Amino acid sequence: MKTRMTLDSLFVAPSLRLLAALLLLPALGLGCGEGMLTPEEEAEATEDSIRIRPTDTENWANLTVQLPVGTCLPGGNCSRPLAVSPAIKIDGTAVNVGAAKRLPPGAHQVTVDNVLFAVTLTGGQSRTVTLPVAHSKCQAASLPNAMQTDFGATPTFRNAACPTTLASENLGFSDVILYQDDGACTSAVRGTWNPAVVAQLDCNSLNYQVWGVRIAGRCTDIGDVAGPDACRRAKTGDWSWAAAPTTSPAFSASDRAYAPGAYTYTIEGSAPVSITLNEGEQREIEIALPVIGTAGDLFRATINFREARELPDAVPATITSSVAGERAYSLPATAVATLNLQAYKNPSAVYTFSAGGRTVTLSQTSSNTISLNRIDVDDVTVTREDGTTYVTSGAYELYFGGNMIVGGTPTGTGIDVLPGDYELVLKYRTSDGDKTQRHTLHL
């Protein structure tokens, strides 16, 4: 800026004109310190002008995010190419791997695939963050052989699945500040949340909507999210409604780049396992996949046959389960000796032995011994008056305690029954018409 001053009214030597101009500087609003000229500026002063050339300095830093030696982006020529290119941002601005970013001193937010970590820079510093690279190597444990059983549950065994995500042990931010009335974060604060705070909240008691959130100093308009819904999701570790950096990066058998920091992975049936990925590391993380499924203990049932079983079964004796899908068992028609049966215990199931219309509930805590009698009913042999015979079929009914427990069973068959007193009613037809016979059985 030039300030022109006319000194026509001063009849002094030229060397005195410069002195007069300097004496006029306070009148122009310049303080003593502000108006002092450097030697260079004084040299620029002429008889009729003064030229000021201000200068200043900046002392920023440079931040570079790169991959470890031997690792390259997908398609590159290296020993460990990545499966996918990491999405890297510094303070929300995308940057390329290996490209320096000029930044002012202070704290900065760096994200790798939306997983956040903080970097603090000092003036003049050149900082390089070498991302850790890791992949999983899952090894399945050997599956056991299940004991052969006759009825009930069939135990199945499998290995737990290899984990597909990591979870950051820290959210990457300290607080989520909630604003109700607008997405610009200028309204009254409705709450300041973090995992510890949310754990103590009664979500159903919240009666406000959330429009804006501020995380790590940055405001985001999230639209309109109900407070109770946001609370319930946050309790499960889901902060995506707040546009918060994700804490669940993908994890697989292929190399991926990660933000440095502490993580956990979880395998079905096991507690979370903690790992730390340090800057520049190249890790193969071995994971043992446990066996899922247990066989449990066995219980047994012994079936004794008191009589020979000569005719085909009319209705076979069975063992059934109250749990859908579990195996039933039918006593083989050819069985003549003692049957020793076994099954896995299942506290949720009731196992029932059924024979001849009567049932017995099997115990899973003590031995079960069941004795069976046999009732075989032949077809009816009819003798004529001349001594000749013929055979006619019929049907029989079996009663126990006055109640029919088996009905309409054709002759020429047999049934296994539990001990007790029975009445057998046989119905058939001869040339004389319909006939009925009643037999009392003490077994």
C-alpha cells in the first residue's frame, strides 16, 4: 500500500522531507511500532511515497499414509498384494497411499475403511503412518465321532465359522453430542453419549428426536432419528445411525490394510479374542475353530420278551419323542431276545414307550427295564358237524381296565402288551352268522 504525502508547504532540504514524512505517520493512524520502517522499506521511500511489503511464515506438517514393504495395492507386483484397496481419509478428505498431505499442526482424524484413529502433528514435522496388514488363517478342530444310538436325538458336530469382521476395542471417538432441532448442531444439546453413558440409559424414557450429531468436533445432519431407537442401537454397539466411523472392518484369509490399534474378533461359542495391530506390522492371525455341538450323556432301555412272537405284528411297539424331528423306534417283528437300547439324554424331551395301547414314560436318570407279553390271535377254525373244518378270518379288540385300547385288529396277527389283566373280544362270521368270543387274559 502506498501513502502519498505532499510537502509543498515545507521549504526544507530534500533530506528533511523524509524526516517530515516520518513525523506525519502517527497522524495517519500508525502506531510507533507499526510505523517503523525496515532498512529495505526505508530504501524504497522516495521524495513523495512510502512502500510497505509485509511478510509472514507458516510452519505446517506433512502426513503420509503408506503400506509396509512387500505389500502393494491390488494388481501390484509384490509378495503380499492387498485383496482390496483401503479407503484412506485425512480429516474427511480422501488421500492416496504414499501421497503426502500438508496439514496444520495439531490433532487430525485419519480413517482407514472408515475406522478412525488420531494423529497429532507438530510444526515442521514429516510424519509417515505405515498401516498394518493382516489376514486370518483358520484351522478347524477335528470333529468327534458320536455314539450310535437307537432313538431320540442324533448329535451333530460342526466347526465354528471363521470370523469375517474385526471389532475395534475403542470407538475411535470419545463422545457423540446430540442436537434435537436442526442438523447444523446449533440448537440445544439433548445429550452427550458414549458407550458408558448409553449403558446406563433407559431408552424407553427418551422422548426426543435427534437431527444433528457432533463427533470429534465435526457436525453431521442425520435427518430425523428417534431417541429411543438411537439408544437401543447404541446399546448393541451400532453407532451407524450417528454417521460414526465404523468399528467392524472386514477380516478374511486375504491381506487387508487396517488402522493401527486394538481389535477383537469373536468365534461362535468363545469369548472375544483381543489383538493389537501396530504400525507397519504384517500379520497372519491363526485362529482355531472349535467344535460346536455336544453329544451329552446316554440313557438306556432294556426290553425283555416273555413269550415267543409267532405271528406278524398288528401294531408294533414303539418309542417316540415329544421333540419334533427326533428319531422314533419300532420294535423289530423278528426280535426274540432282549433288546438293549440307548439314546442321548435331552432334558427338553419326553420319551414314551407304547405297546398294545398302553404307555410308559422312560426315565433319563435311571435304568428302564420293560417286560412284554405276547398275544397272538389266529384266524378262527370252524368245525362242521361232519368233522370237516374251514378257516375264517375275523377281528379282535383288546380291553384294559374296561377301556378298549386296541380295536379292529385282524386275526392272524399278534401284539406285544405290558403285564396286566386284559379282555380280548373276538368277532367273526360263520355260516350261522356273526359270532363273538370273549377271553380273559391274566398276563
